[in-house]
Amino acid sequence: MDKPFENEKVETFKKMLQTDGAAATAAKIQSYLKEQNDIPVNIGITGESGSGKSTFVNAFRGVDNKDESAAPTGCVETTAEVKAYPHPNYPNVTLWDLPGIGTTNFPAHQYLKHVGFERFDFFIIISADRFRENDVKLAKEIQKMEKKFYFVRSKIDNNMRDEERSHKDFNAEKTLQRIKQNCVQGLEKEGFKSPQVFLMSSVDLHLYDFHLLEETLERELPEHKRHALLMALPNVNLGIINKKKEALQANIPLIALTSALIAAVPVPLLSCAVDVLMLVKATTEYKVTFGLDIESLQNLALSAGVPLEDLRAVMESPLALEEINYDLIYNMLNVPMFKASTPEQKVATFLSYIPIIGIPAAMSLSFESTSKALNHFLNMLAEDAQRVFRKALGLNTSV
């Protein structure tokens, strides 16, 4: 792992420190970190009636179809108007359930105006079988306006069951290849060059092509949007959990630098109190991002058909099992691994209590202790997230 001060953003804020001072730089860092999770991402979900739009919206948001905040699902078109469904933990990421174009009286170009085309970062066009005339017309209008769109062939789990019942020589991989090839060829006949088609089951997002869609969005979204989308993605594979961990880890030097700058203020005990509060805030974010908060666990238990108690039983960290508050973090810090142990650390601790002379020592100590604590807490929660994911799928829960 890179050294903390080699972080590019840290270097930017270090330069700011020389001109703006500690207080202003600390405030700027905090503003930057907040803005990361406030960047709006708007996803338009469209397709013909019965294609599974609402089910996809719910699955992406980690919400059970029966939840009161869920998009209504059914065999007939349940979306009459544009409806926003913000992510429950990251409301800056919104999925918009759009009425099927075939259910409106608008031609494709007017349909886009009707649903508020400009607000969307990209569109997902969903079909339960082949992509039809209305899907093609809409995609061509989106293409004209130079926005991204992706074709999702939904309900693949149903197709796979039907195929397995109908063919003695059923081969899952070949069947998936054939379904995708048929979709691609049909779209190519309509004039789309190398159309991107993703096979998906909203019931089992961890199967099939959801990870390919995630990787494609990661490549094609503007950089400032990627972090916001990644935080809101459901934990459908271990790769996403690891990417979330890396993204959160990249911010640790910034949080630690803020801690160090606050330590530069010569007010007794101020830095200690602020550090603990900063750790509470950051660790709470880690817990929510990994889906270890109680609401996310309850939704996962429902969708996976696993008792909530079984999911909680595989979690080992007190951070995951208990409410994260000042007392919990303070007590976790009061263990040997977080206390000054080396001679250099002990000297820094001693010097930090000496006015003026002790300010650089206090800053160094605060930076190192905050970095160490956050990395430790992040690792604990990431490992618990992996265990919960494995348990939900009925896999070995050892990390």
C-alpha cells in the first residue's frame, strides 16, 4: 500500500496548508469528503411492460419487493409516470422507474422529453425476451443525444430453468451464449454497432452479467461519478466489496490529515475528542457501505431467504454487531495496539503535551494514530462483509 502522504489529494491539501492555514485546510478537506457522497447519479430504467424494470430497481437498491419503499411490481405495467427511487443509504444515487414507451402516446423523441431526458447520466433498457421496436426506437433517440445506454436482458433465471427442463443435453454456458448472441444479432440488424447486452436476474444479481455491467459503468462513467455509484452498488460479489474497501481506504490519509491539522490547534484534549468523533463518523460510513447496518441486513436476509440471526452470527467485529458511538470507539482505542509502543511514539506522546514545541509532535501522532485505527476498522468490517456475503449464498464463511 502507498505511504499516506504519497496520496495525490493529500499533496494538494498540504500545499493549501502553506497558504491558507490549518483551520481553512481542514475545513476544505471535510467539504471535499462530504461532496464525494453528494455527487448526484441519476439512472433511467425503461422497457416495455412486464420486462422487470421495478424488480431491477428494487434489487439494485437492496430493497425487498415487499418493502414499503420498494417500486411496485406486477405482471402488468405498474409505472404510469416517472418515479424516483433514491438509494436508501446514498440518496444522491437515484434510480428512475420510467413508464414503458409502449404504454405512452409519445413517439420516442417526445418520450425522452416527457421523462426529463437531461437529468439522466445513463439509461438501462430492460427486456424480458427480445428487444422490440419501441426499445430500438428509444435507444436510437438516446444515441442521437449522445447519452450512454445499456441493454439488459432480464429474467434469465426463468429462461435457464425452462431450457433445462426442455433439453436433456442442457449446457448452461452454451445456453447463455446463445441467448446473448441472439440479442446482439437482433440489435445489429437494427443498426447498432457492437451493442452492449447484459444478461441478468434481479432475483440473483450475483449470477450472470451484473458484474460486467458494473465494470462497464466503472470504465465509462465520468471519474467524479464513479465513487458515488460504487458506494451505492449492492454487494453482489467479493470484487465489489474489495473495490469499496479500496475506495474508502484512499480517503483515510485525508481524514488523518484533518486530524493532524486539528491537533495543531493548541487546545488541551480538543484533538482527542475530535479524533474519536471523526472515527465514529468514518466507521459508520464503512458499516453502511458494506451493508452491515440493520436495515441492509434485514433486506439481504429477506432476498436471500436466510434468517437474519444467521447473517449476524458470522460477523466477528464489535463494530458490525453493536451501535457505533463515541464510547464504543473510545473503548476500542484503549487497547495496546493503539497505544504508544515504540520509543519514537512515546517521545512524540510526551512532546505533544508541551505547548508550541509539541504541535508538530501532536500532528504526527494524530495522523499516525488516526490512520492506524481507520485501516484496522476498515479491514474488520470488510472481512465481516465478506463473511455475510458468503453466508447469504450458502458458501464457506472463512475469509
